[in-house]
Amino acid sequence: MVLQEESMRKGPWTEQEDFQLVCFVGLFGDRRWDFIAKVSGLKRTGKSCRLRWVNYLHPGLKRGKITPHEERLILDLHSKWGNRWSRIARKLPGRTDNEIKNFWRTHMRKVAKAAGHDHVVVSPSSSAQIIEIGEELIDRREEEDGYSMDDIWRDIDDQSNVINQVCDQSNFECGPMSMPPWDYGEYSPWTVVEEENKVFDYGEAVALS
DNA sequence: AACCGCCTCAACCGCAGAAGC
DNA sequence: AGCTTCTGCGGTTGAGGCGGT
């Protein structure tokens, strides 16, 4: 709908919007983004909601700088797979494709500068593309095995549980799988989700779809 | 203190493939 | 089978922060 498109909000998300999105993802899961966009009352597209969730609000996300170990992994995987950021991201639990993409751009700019090739266009190397063809078999196997985003997030959650336990024991102030950076005190979106689950009329919301 | 350039990162866009009807 | 809608991916952009001069 053109009229709907025109009334859609763009630009940075507010805390209120984040809060709403987290609540509704808690209720309906992180799948039906157009539906969530509609029932939540957010003037955002489903696409925008998904992006916000995946890149910023998902509790399994790791925040902070890319570690040297992650950096090595990214360089290694990029040499194998080229610019397949989502695939690379799967090998780095808690990191998003966007984050890795951004890191790579920064990294390549630094490298180009150091080599005195400011004009170099950042693109997958040809060797990476050749290797990529060989990797297609592995690709297909992974696809046949049905390694979905759910599985990926499950992996992340599993790892985050282990890491958080270690962090708790080490008395770290903030675990690697921290919540989004804003502070709601005791009444976080996640506690609201729990509350909402008790009282929300699911049938009513479904009827809206 | 003001300006400038660089860096980072959140968010948008277009496209392709999947799913649903 | 073909059309429409939804989802996910990769590329790109722009705002804001930060350090240097």
C-alpha cells in the first residue's frame, strides 16, 4: 500500500519502539515480521523490525569490539567464502552479518591505506570466488541438513549460557552476551513479555492478521 | 574553541529465493 | 503453474563521535 508506505517511520529507533518490538517478538516469536509490525502499532516495516531485532535487540548478541581471535576467523572465512557475511556470521556466535560487514570494510580500508592503494575497491578476491565453487558441496550439505536461523540462535544461546556462567563465576560486570545497552531498571522489556504472556489475548491479535 | 577528516555503526535499499495461496 | 507476499542477504549511505591540527 502506497499510503501505508508513506506513513512509515524511518531513521533511528527510539527506546519506546525498541521496547514495543521486544514485547511483541516475545509474544509472537521472531518470524512473522510483517504481522509483528502491524499488531505492535509500530510505524515500521516488517523488514525494519527484523533488522532492528537481528542487529541490535536480540539478547544473544555479543557487544563490543571484534577480538583478535574473531578477526583472524573473519579473515580466514572471508578468504574461503568471500562476501557471504551471513554465513561468516554463523561461525561467530553473537556477531551479526552487519557487524562483520562493517568490520571488513574498515579492515580493508586500513589495509588499502597501508599498501598505498586508497582506490582499491573492496570486493571478494578472485581466489575466494574460485574456492567458493569448491565450497558449494559443503554448502549443499549444510542446506540439506537444514541448518536454519533457529538452529543458529540456539547455538548462540547455548554458548551464551556457558559463557555467562563463566562470567558469573569470574564476577564480570557485563557478560559477552549482554542485553541491549539501554537500562530499564527492574521493568525491562523481557519482564514485560513475561507479564504480557499471562494477560494478552492471543486470539484477538491473531484475528488482526 | 573551532574546524576538518576519519571511523564506526545503525539503518535503508534493491534484489533473489522461499512460502503461501 | 503462476502470482503475490514475506524473508533474508549483500551493498550502500549517512549521522554522530572522536582525535588531530
